[in-house]
Amino acid sequence: MAISKEVSNRLRDASRERGREKPRKRRHDFSEEYISKDVVIRLSTGEEVRGRLVDATKYWFKVIVRNPNAKTELESIDVIYINKAYVAYVKPLP
């Protein structure tokens, strides 16, 4: 049983209209609460990263960590990017 082209077009147009009425919502992941704060990020491997969270996107954290073995102040600052898929939790430091 085949449907006519006119019915097919009406169904397609109705489907498009429904899609425009209801935009997708982005889930809130609370990353904004930790920006510019010192945090401990525990990875799914069990490793912990301590540093200052400076930026967060949908999939990444940007963290500034200090290297205590560096010779100068400038060398002691490292920037690392952590994929959120590997994060077990984020805990703010007091």
C-alpha cells in the first residue's frame, strides 16, 4: 500500500513543525560553579589532579597545575586539559 506524494509531504512538514516548536535543552553539569577555584579532580583511573579550574566546555576541563620540581616560577605552571568522560568527580578545596 503506497501513500500519495501529497500525504507524504504533509507528514514531513508536520514533523518539521514539531521539531521547531521544541528546541533541545543543554544539560547543566555545574562546571561553572568550580571555575577560578582550586579543585581536586579524580579520574576514572584513580589518579587525582590538584589545581585551579580555569575553564570548562561541554567536554573538557582546563586546569592549571603547579610543578613543585620546576626551577623558576614560570616553569612551575602547567596547563592540562582533561576530558570529562574520564572524570569520576570534582571536589573543591577549602
